[in-house]
Amino acid sequence: MLLLVIVLFSLFYLFQINRMTYALVVQKEIPEEKHSKIFRTINVLITILLVSFYVEVSLAM
């Protein structure tokens, strides 16, 4: 049950972060060539954050 809740939360969170990143990229007029690198970096960092969150929550139980 906990895994399902965390996965749903993570998907929602990643979607929101990507939406905000897209808004930032458009607002700052960053060239198209750099978009994939920016999104990849942010997604990797957020994934690390979410995995560490899951590990911390699962070890606390």
C-alpha cells in the first residue's frame, strides 16, 4: 500500500516539476538544443530525491 501511494505521489510530483521546468525554459528562452539536457538533469535529481524519500520512509516503519 505504501509503495502505491509513493509511486502515485512521485508521478504527480515529476509531472509538476517537468511542467515548471518547461515554463522556465520558455520564459528564459533557452535554446532548443539544451532542453533535453536540462530535463534529463532535473529528472535524474528528482528521481534520486524520491528514491531516498522512499528508503527513509520504508526504514522508519
